[in-house]
Amino acid sequence: MNKFDFSDKLKMCGLKSTKHRIVILDILEKSNQPIAAEQVFQIMRDKDIVVNLSTVYRALDTLCEKKLVIKLNIYGDSRALFEFNRMLHTHHLICLNCKKIIVIDRCPLEEYEKTLAKETDYLIEGHKLVVYGYCPQCREKQLKKGLV
Amino acid sequence: MNKFDFSDKLKMCGLKSTKHRIVILDILEKSNQPIAAEQVFQIMRDKDIVVNLSTVYRALDTLCEKKLVIKLNIYGDSRALFEFNRMLHTHHLICLNCKKIIVIDRCPLEEYEKTLAKETDYLIEGHKLVVYGYCPQCREKQLKKGLV
DNA sequence: TTGGATGCAAAAGTTTTGCACGGTT
DNA sequence: AACCGTGCAAAACTTTTGCATCCAA
């Protein structure tokens, strides 16, 4: 997706198309895993884009409101993480050692949601599933140390 | 579970049995939903227990390490929440309106974990599932307002 | 007695806010 | 021109830490 698409996307949501917002969408879209506001800020700095951290927070907040971006709160990280909303229903597999996050795009929970709705009389809007484990690389390292 | 049990539990984990820790376990055990450190602190204050907030944080941290307590990071709350570990594998159903949290104790994901392990070569340690929706009470209120 | 637990104060880290100014529509 | 977005600084909020003291084992 290129910058013109981002610009259109923003306008379609009733937002002004600003350079910062486009760059932020671009950064998140290119990231293969969710990142924190501070990291977005640093990447912008690295690109020699002068921006204030509060602007990054405000932009992320606005983009989340418009569902262009998804905000995550993950165990073990006190910061919120943000990812580009690819309009796919995804889940996350997180390595407990290196904190790498893999996005998984298969969901086994459609039926479960229906059952749950019946049982609880809730109107179910969605869910978040996070799976924790150790990635192959970290498993190997820990095997060598005799830790696992 | 009474206070003697908590004392034993702490000792079995290699922790000293202190008044504060016992009270904190008691508060969490009695709470029907996960609560923040600040709330634990306030409940202690209400019980006329003089305690420092940093002690609450340290105690919760220690109890989590020993798996007596579970720490949660939930979307929409920048604070961590803590719940008594009932040694059941549970999930959470959260009302997007009133933020009420229901603990659900049926898990549809055993098979899924196995499949995922095979596919990714991760050593899966566990998962967290949070379902979002609107509770019957909030649905009714919103219906009246014509919002849903 | 000894090491771990606590209180206190201070710092660190994350996120939000008020206000003046600037840019998009 | 109007309104929304941004920079800056400050504050708010959550969590952690250093150190002296206290308490459970």
C-alpha cells in the first residue's frame, strides 16, 4: 500500500491527511510485529522526521479510534503496542524469552463465541487471543544451557 | 480459603508469611474480578491496614512469580490487573461499556495449541483469551437510547 | 541472628493535557 | 477562513528502586 492509499484512507475516515499520520501508517504497515509509540517515534527520528512524542500518541490514538490501527496490551510489557489493522482477524504468538511476536491468522473461535453469547447473553463484539511459548531459536539456546 | 491456608501457601512457596501478603491474597481471593494494585491498596486502607503502595506492588510481583496470583494486561486499561490464581485455566469476558469482567472457565483451545506447536515449532506454554462484548445490562440501556 | 519484607522518598517510565501556533480542507 | 493537527512544556498516572529499618523464621 503506498502513500496515496494512506492519504485516501485517512480522508475516508474523516481525518486530515497529514505527513505524520501517513508516515506512522507506513511504519506500522511495514512492521512485521506490533510496536510501541516510543518505537514509532524513534523510527521517525531515524528517518529525520521531526516530530513530538505527544503527536505520535495522539495520532495513534486517533488511528485506533478509526480502526486503522489496533492497540494491544501484552503481558510483560507495561507499554501499549500498536499494529496496522490489516482487516484480517489475527492472533499473536509471543516468545517468552526474546519477546518476538508472530501474527497468526487462523482463528478457532467462531463457534465458541456463539456458544458463549448464548450462555451469557452478552453481545459479543470480538476477542483477543495471545499464545505464549518459546520460539525455536530460544528453545535451542536454552537447551544448550540445560535450562529447559 | 482461610488465613491459615494462605499462610501455609506462602510458606510452601518459600515466602515469609506476612500480614500484608495474607491480606492481599484474601482480597484477591474474595474479588470476583481482577483488580489493579491501586484498588488493592485502597481496600487495605478501608480495612484500616496501614501499608505503602510500593509494598503492594512488591507483594503482587512476588505472588505472581510464585504463581499464586495472575497479572493481566487488558485493552483499555493502562494499569496491570491482578487476580487470585484459582488453579483453573480461565478466560475473561469484558463488557466494553461498564468494563465488568466475567471469568469463564471453559477453554476451547487445547487442540489448537497442539496444532500451532506443530506448525510453528514453538514450545507452547499457555495462552490468554479475552472476549469483548456488551453485557445484558448495558445492552438494555443502549437499546433504550437507540445506540445499538 | 539473619535474610527477607516494608516504609519512605525519589526516580523512572508511560501517557495525557492545555495552550499557542501551523497546516489541510 | 475555519477547524483540526502539532509542538512544547508540564502534569498525571503507573510502576520501580535505594536505603534504612523492621520482622518472621
